[in-house]
Amino acid sequence: VPIRSGVQMDESALIRAAQAGDHAAFEQLVTAYDQSVLRLAMNLLRSPEDARDVYQEAFLRVFRNLHNFRFDCSFHTWLYRIVTNLCLDQMRKRKVRKEEPSILNTPEGLLDRMDSVPEERVDGDPQRYLFSGQVRIRIKEVLGQLTPRERMVFELRHYQGLRLRRIGEILGTTEEAAKNCLFRATQKMRTGLGEFI
Amino acid sequence: MSTGHDEMNCIAAREQFAMLLYGELSFDEEEQVEAHLDGCAECRAVLSQEKAVSASFDAFEIQPPPSLLRSCREELHARLMDEEATPAVTHGSWWAQFTDMLTRRPAWAVLRPMGALTLVALGFLGARLMPGAFFWTGGGRGDLQSMGLVEPQASRVRYVEPGSDGRVQIVLDETRQRVVSGRLDDLKIRALLMTAAKDPSDPGLRAETVDILNTRAQSADVRDLLIYEMKNDKKAGVRLKAMEGLKAFAQEGAVRAALSQVLLTDANPGLRTQAIDLLTGGTNTSGDRQMVSTLQELMQRGEQQDYVRERCRQVLEAMNASAETY
């Protein structure tokens, strides 16, 4: 829950204050969620520039339309509807590309997201081959083969830790449909990584 | 395959492993899978491997660098300030709803050119750019509005002149709306848009017009206008939009010179962040002396913005250029 002036403020009070034109309240709403929004966009789009565009556009839309927010769903769900729509749109446009770069040009310099995948473990674990270079390359390929929706559901469940019920609400579908989508994604990944399993 | 378990049971159980790991099985489904696992060593091994695969995906996640989050917040703050100062494009008017409709739909990028044409057809430019005036000599009673003569914003009294018989003659400047419709490559339409992009009275109009012109940035005249807007518009939001349109041309000399100027002189941190990214993000920057001198100048004068300073340092180091000597 966002903190304001040392006093814990209920989120709905914060939203109402922002709706009434309280800039500080709006910026607190932003900072309560913007890290996860940026993380989602960065992981899905793998481009700091595109992630920045999504970030700006999403929060500007929230700002412009907050007066229409009627508490029919949680603010998080409402915000994520906007963000996921923007990301899906970008991903669909990019789908013409066969392969996404694993090298990211970040403000901190070049970052290879594969570098974050650990090398072979040294403890003699029988699964250590899973972390070999081949698997790292394959993971990149497999993620690239998912449809934008599958990728989105996988990202929201696996990395953002959202429940399928919530994912269904965000994507405007049922929990069952989200589950089927996640199932397809995991099946594809299992098939893609089959030789390593 | 373990004895006591037919092939279907193993296949069915394994199909549930992913949902089991995500905790997305119902109580009954989980019970069935676990009952199967109790008696099937092979499936337990497969589940163990699936956990390892899942863990390998865990490590594939990236965290956005703190500086990216910081610059995003700075840029958003600036754009919100700008947005607040531009009521024409905010909060619920038919205009805001219309422009929001254009941008909200997932296919907004496809719709934007259509929107551009529609905007022109709506004639809002005509209202601003083609004023007409007439002398009113009638002798009715009541105020202007009760006479149905004018909308307050569309007309104003230029001067009044007393007559000898107690009457008064009033000269009105009146704006009449006129629909102008055409494609963006029509030179007349483009000339109207170029004028609207510099309309000092309405930043909202300038922002929308620049947005439309961004789709024609391949034309030199449009690019010149975008450069002018990026350097001179009073509103950061308009300057940012102009910069968006110039992104694809960041390797061109005139654009780079303008970006350097923005980097050196603009007060908006979001713009400066974008400017340095565009200046240093290309592949053909190694021989760019102007950029090097710009970056060195920033370092020399003690750049205050963390991200810009760090980026300067990185680029200068990469180019073996000094951050201190000139």
C-alpha cells in the first residue's frame, strides 16, 4: 500500500485523491506500480526504448482516463489491461522478426539477458546439463516461438506471479482460457526443450 | 514406465505438471497427480526435471536498470506537467474521447493515418486559420448571444463606433469553421498542418499536429519543422513528440545538431535523456566529433543529471575520448 506523508493511505483513497486532481497522489500510484510495469514491458519487449515508450504511454493513459475509473475492478487490473494491450500490440508488430536479440542496450550498457542464466552447477547435480549453453540458446528460441498471447500469459504467471484468475481479468478472458494458454505455452516449451529433459 | 501405472496415467499426470508447479490445479486434480506420483518413480523424476527447467526460466528474467526507471519517472513527470497545462486534450471532452479512442485501441498505429485525415476533415484547423470578418449593421436588441450571433470563443468585438442617432456600430472579428479535407501528401493540407504546428495559442493543437506530421518525417520540409519544434516549442510534450518523429533520422547531420542543442540547453530531463540516447545509440557515431565535443562540454560543466552524466562517461570511454580535457 502506498505511503503518503508518513501515513499509510488506502489505495482507493489515493485513487479518489488523484481523481480529484491531487498530483502527489497520482505520482504515488505511479511509483507503487511502475517498477513492475517497466519490468513486464522490458521482459516482453527486450528493448529499453520500447519499454520506456510503453511506460510513458500507459501512465499517460491512466492519467487521462482516471476520472473514468469506477472501481469495477482493482486499479492493478485496470492498469495492467492498459499495459498488456500496449505490449501485445508491440509484440504483434514485431512478430515478423524470427528471433529476438538477447543483447539489450540498457542505460547501464550492453546487457545479455542470457548472462543471468547460471552456468553449469559444480555440485554434481544430475540436472546440471540443463544449464548448459545449449539450453540457454534453446530457451531463447522457445520463448521466441510462443505467440504474443502465450508469451504474455507465461510472463504474467511465471515472472509476475499473477494467478490465472487475475490474468484472465486483465486480458479480458476467462480463467480457463488463460489456463489453456499457459498450458499451450508450457507444452511448447517442454517440446522445445525436449532433448534436454 | 512404472509397474502398476498404465501409459495413460503417466501421460495424463505429466500434462498436469506445469499447472502443479504453478499451483493452478484444483484440489481434486492435485490429489490425483500426487496419488500417481506416490507410486511412479519415473514421473517423480520427470517432475524433478520440469522443476529444473522452470528454474532455468526463472534465471532468464531481467530486472530493468535503476537508471531506466529513474529516467522514465523524470520523463513522465515532465509530460504530466505538460499534460496538466494543456486542458484541451484532457479529461472527458468529446475531443479527448476522440483522440483517446484513436490511441486506446490495440490497432492504434494502423488507425493513426486515418485519424490524421479525419482530424483535418473535422475542420478544426479551419476554425483557427481562416478567420473571416463582417460588419454588422443591424439594429436588433439584446446581447450578442441572445441574438444568436456568436459563440463567445468564436467572435470578438474589434471596435465600437458611436453613431449620431444614439445607435452604435460594432465591428466583430468572427471565426467561422470550415471543413478542409485531404490527404497528408496534399501540399495545401500539409501547409495548414505546418501552420497549426506553430500555433502559439494552443499547445494541444500543436501536439496533435506534430503527432500527425511525424508520419511524414521522411519529407525534408516536415523534418525541418520537427527540428524547429523540438528545439523551440514552449511545451515539453510537444518537443518530445517532435523528437519521436525524428528518431528514425537521428544519424542525419541536421537532426544530430538539433539533438546536441537539446542535450546542451533543454531544461527537461526526459528530453535530454532521449536526446543522449539517440545521439549515442547509433552504429555510426565513432567519428562524430560534434557529439564528442557536446559530451565533453557536458562533463566539463558538471552535468547534474545522473543518467546523462553516466552515459557521457560511458560513450567517451568507449571512444577513448577524454572526459576532462578538450
